[in-house]
Amino acid sequence: MVYPFFRPVLFLLDAERAHRLTIAALRAMPAGNPGPADPVLASHVAGIDFPNPVGLAAGFDKDGEVAHKMHALGFGFAELGTLTPLPQAGNAKPRLFRLVEDRAVINRMGFNNGGQESAARRLSGLGRHGGVIGVNIGANKDSSDRIADYAAGVRRMSPFADYLTINISSPNTPGLRALQDKGALDDLLSAVMSARGDDRTPIFLKVAPDLEPADVDDIAALGIAHGLDALIISNTTISRPALRSAHAGETGGLSGAPLRDLAHQRLRDFRSATGGAIPLIAAGGIANAEDAYARIRAGAALVQFYSAMVYEGPWLARRINAGLKRLLARDGFANVAQAVGADA
């Protein structure tokens, strides 16, 4: 384990600067090719063959610089973005904070990215290298028509994505989460599905953990009615459980270990509300194989993480996959699909 020796050095740097150095290091890494899918871990979800169920959540690679290389670190898929139609700088710095004592992160980045056109040019020149790539799309902060932004994102980024994620759950763009309300979400999903047209790129929806029971029921019903291909449960939280870090009072979305129980409960809620009629992808507070396995047994077909790498290092996906195989064998499952929803 090399990372524990480097982590103290990285932690001397501002969190955002350390992140940019990490991206630069990964850009210098050869892309390689994914290895063969493991028959125990391979998953078929939303019409896509995933070599394993462990994915990189959006936010790590905002502009699609390194997502195509993440399979070399053990990821079965990687989700880049969030990408908005036009470039935007995001919120004022500092806007990314490590809560070391809590093994957590608070961010208020604000969809900082170079825009979809820049990302499209980059992705068109990279080649696919066989990895499963998702593209997470959002709306510009100052947009006069955010639903139109999402529709435009679907049209522009579909050629470069194995799936698209509609991100309406970031707390760092004012008013964005209002698109989770029943009427607004109905309009949004109608526009997004219309924009997809004959292109059958799977559409996922990423929702917040800070939802009331009625919200869960409405989102589940609309997702099924509009033919969504999956729901990602969940994004960062604006709630603040008991935290020890000096940065606990920072505004923004909280991720990492303190989000685990809330995200797990929200996954259970959506499994109950959907009755298994739509695939669920778990994110939030996943830091080891036990966390991932618990979400799978609760109904998640796939899992994602990002913040845990800050504390556990770049090879965490490999360790989680190895642990999942041990846990599946312990409980008598021949493959991961058999375990999905075992506790639901």
C-alpha cells in the first residue's frame, strides 16, 4: 500500500489543488485496455454490459480528461461531468474541503467545467478503449431555461456516452433541486426523452438523499412512467449529522462516511417505491466491500463512489471488487446479480 505514505503530502495542499494534481498524474498514465469481465462480478444493467459493478461517481473527472483510463484502476465504469452546455467557472474558491476526522468532504463547486463542446472535442479524439463511460449533464447556473439545457445536453453528449445521467440533485446550483418536484420533473423527463429521439442511449436520473417520502414516491412513479433506465441514489446531502472537523460549518454538499446511513436508507426507500421495476445505482458513503455489498443486497444493481478515494487511495475499486467476491462466495451467490435485492 503506497498511498498511505503519499496521503500526508497531498493533505498539505489545498484540496482542489491536490485534486488537479491527481488528474494530471492520471492524464500521464497509459490508458491500456480493460481486462476480461469476471463472470462473478459482471452485470447487465440498462442494456449495458458492466465488467464489474463498481463505478466512479461524477465529480472526480468533470471534463472527461481521465474517465477512459479509470478501468485500469479496477472500475467497471466511470461517470464524467457534470457538464453544462456552456463553460462556467463555478463558485468562488475555496470550495472543496476535507473533513479528515469525519472521513468526509464538503464541496460547493457549482458545476465548474469547460462546457459540453470542449468535452465533446476531447472525447471524440480519445477513443473508447473498451471502458463503460457515463456522461453526467447539468444546467448552467444563469440559464433562463434549465429544462432546455438538459435536452441540449442529451443531444450533444449522446454520441460519447454509454449512458447519460440527468443531475438535478446538486445543492450548489441555486434552485436546481426544485426540478425534483413532481410537476417540474414530469416536464423535464418529457423533454429529455423527446431529445433522445431514436437514439437509445440509456438515461439515468441522479436524485438527492434529502427527500421526503412523498418525493420518493413521485420520483419513482415518474421514472417508471417515462421509461428511465436507472435511478442513481444519491448525491451529496445538505444535512449535517454530528461532525468533528473544523470545516463542519462550511456550506455545500456533504459526502463520505457521514452520508452512508442516509444514502442507504434512501436506497431502501426507492427499492420499496419502485418494487424493482427500475434498476437502482447506489452512491454516497461507500468506502469498502462491506458497504458496497450492503447496498447491493438492499437493491442496488451497481455502486459508485468518489470521496472515499481521498482517504483510501486510487486502488480502492480493486479492493472492493475482491471483497465483493469473497462476500458473494460466503453467502452462496454464484454471481452479483443473484445478490441484488436479497434483503429487500
